[in-house]
Amino acid sequence: MTLIKSISGIRGTIGGKPGEGLTPIDIVKFTAAFGKYITEKAGNKKIVIGRDARLSGEMVSNIVTGTLQSLGIEVIDLGLSTTPTVEIAVPEEDAAGGIILTASHNPTEWNALKLLNQQGEFINDYEGKEVLALADELSFDFSEVHALGRVIKKDTYLERHIEKILALETVDRDAIAQANFSIAVDAVNSTGGRFVPALLKALGVSTVYELYCEPNGLFPHNPEPLAENLKDLSALVKEKQADLGIAVDPDVDRLCFVMENGEMFGEEYTLVAVADYILRQKKGNTVSNLSSTRALKDITEKHGGTYYAAAVGEVNVVTKMKEVNAVIGGEGNGGVIYPATHYGRDALAGIGIFLTHLAKSGQKVSALRNSYPSYFMAKKKITLTPGLDIDQLLKSMEEKYKDTPHSTIDGLKIDFEEEWVHLRKSNTEPIIRIYTESPTQNRADLLADKIIGEIEAILS
């Protein structure tokens, strides 16, 4: 069993002993801490919740709802929803904050509480530490029976989210409809199975092939939208001769595409393509995290803007975007953050902008992909053993490459002349992530394997 307490929330595997897995006791403790903290800070007692379709979702939702009620907090329950939809709902409901019940790309045995502030954005480092400290203190004052919070269920935010996307100046429904796209969708049997087809219909896409779109929580494959997990979608695109395949993760904040030939567009290039179209409409700055492709920098500078890098983590990217007034940003895992909608990764907004770009380009998806600088990434990991001193390990690697340009603002990133490697401890899993990028896939893989070998030599 695994329980990971971080500044952005609590994530773990369902079951086990309290403090070792995500048990009802842990859910109550952290929900109560967040509820008390965020409502006192905002000055109102209303919190929005929503969940993905994973098997534990209803159970976790019931516990979260009851806990918030016991604190006298009004709960706006969106039910089966998406992370970006809850982010939109929080400020529209004038709520103190939000809780999204999803473990994102993690397998079915995981669930999590993702915590939002009054703006519908992830809580920051300071706020997260305050919540964790409050959870440890257990100093809650629960409400008496006549002061319990009420629950209001709302199922209108799917339509509201779609309305916001259709209203964007950078989304052209007529152009998309006239392109007469045929699109295959893999929603890994979570809430994207409702939200993505509904959006496509609203955008005028009449031919949609649904694959794993029943939101029953029975993930048919690893839910992370990576090439090795999307073979069925690739086969469906080729079988139906579709123009495009779309895949999202269980909470619909990550987005990737399959080209008409069945090959991957590349999750790193989701943000690149969307940013390319946005920058064609409005010159400005962009932001992505240190583990994202340098192709975004190339595209940004081509359009006369400035690219900035942020530490990994959505809250860090958003903070940097606000600091430099970026017009578009996100993460190379298929996360698009478009401030014109809200400051959060939003696969639905990404779909609307990408399809507009594709329709107006008049190109096949593969031709659009070939128009961008070509880089290749390897994304590997090493599982951590108990007691491993990760900081000392990174210092040892930094010393080894002290004469090579490098950054330590988030783990260790080493910039070679034509390639780079980024080493960092995951915030959500007990692993070290090792990302590399090079002009060819073979070189990216070789660099990753070389670094892994050096780490293993240090550990031994």
C-alpha cells in the first residue's frame, strides 16, 4: 500500500492500514484539514467537488462529502466530471475551493484528493504545507446537527464547459464542421467518455468512433496516454481510416493525438501545436516545465515571443505564466494551459484549439506534425528503495557533470549541446523520473540508459 502526502493533495492506493494506504480515516483527516483551512481563508463555507469514474470514486466521494458536511460546509457536487470542469466551477460558484477526486493517470487501485483554491487553481506550496500541518494536529471542531452543511448536486457543468470553449476566439466551430473530420476517441472508460464526444458533437464533428468511452472505471489498459497504451486506438484509426485519434487520461487534463496513419503525434507536441496556433493569432510568451520539449521554445521564438521554463508541476507552470504574462503554456505530458479559459490543464480546450488549427491548415495531421522541429524523448524511471538519499544522489550526479551547463531549480537538468537530461523525484510516485531529449530516438534512449547506468553505479 502507498500513501503520498504532498502540498497539492493526498494520493494513494485504496485500502490497507491508516497512514499506509488511502483509507477512509486518511480521507476524513485530509478532507477536514483542507475544508477547515480553505473556508476560513476564503471567508465562506462552500466547496465544489467532482470525480473521475474510477472504481473507488463513489466511496471516496461519499466520505469527502460527509466530512465536509460535518464541518458545516455546503458541498456543490458535480458528480462524474473532469479536473478542468471543476476548476471552472469553483469561481463560478463563488466557492472557497474545490476537491477533485482523481488519481489522474495512475492505475485503478489509486485515488487522490486534488485541492483547489478560491480561483479554481491548485493550492500553492505554503497553503499545502498549512493543510498538511493541520491534518497532523487533528484540531477540528465539527458542527452540531442543526449546523451540518447541505449538498447540492449540479449536472450542468458539462454544458457550461463546452459553452466556454465554443466562445473562445481561437475556436472556430464552422471551420471544424466544414472540415468534416472523422475522429476516434479513447477515454479509458472514465469521464472523458462523456465529455469528449459531447464536445466533438458541439464542435460539428459528425463522425466519432468511441473506444472505451463507458465511464464505468474499468480501465482497459494503463490509463496514462502514452504510445504503448494506445495500440487499440491506433488500430481503430487505421481500421476506420479516421482523420485523427484523441486520447485523454481519466480526469481529462492530459491530451494526446494519433495521426491518420496510426502513428503517435507525440504527447510533447500537443502543446507545441496548440501554442503554434495561438501565437499565430497573438504574439506573446510561453511557458512549459523543464522536462518538456525544446520545440516549444523554437516555435515561440519563430513567432517573436519569449519562452520561459518552470519547475515541474502545474502550480509552478501557472505561477510562471502569470509572472511573464504568457498567452499559452503547459506541460509536455499533453497538458495545455490556456489562460483565456482558466489557469489549469484542459484537454477539452486543447481539442477545440487543435481542431481549429487542423481545419484551417487544410493538412493531414501527419503533415502538421512534420511542420514542427523534430526532437525525440525518452521517459524512463527508477523505483526508489526505502531510505535512499535522493538529494545526495543528485548531488553526486551534479558533481559528475559540474563542467556541463546544468540547472538545479527542480532536481537536476543537464544541457548538452544537442540534447538534455532531466532527473527529478516524482511528487506522486516513489520513483526517480529520467527524461532525455535528442535529435533521434536512438540517441535519446542511449542517453537515458547511460544516465541510468551511472546512477546505478553510484547506488552500488
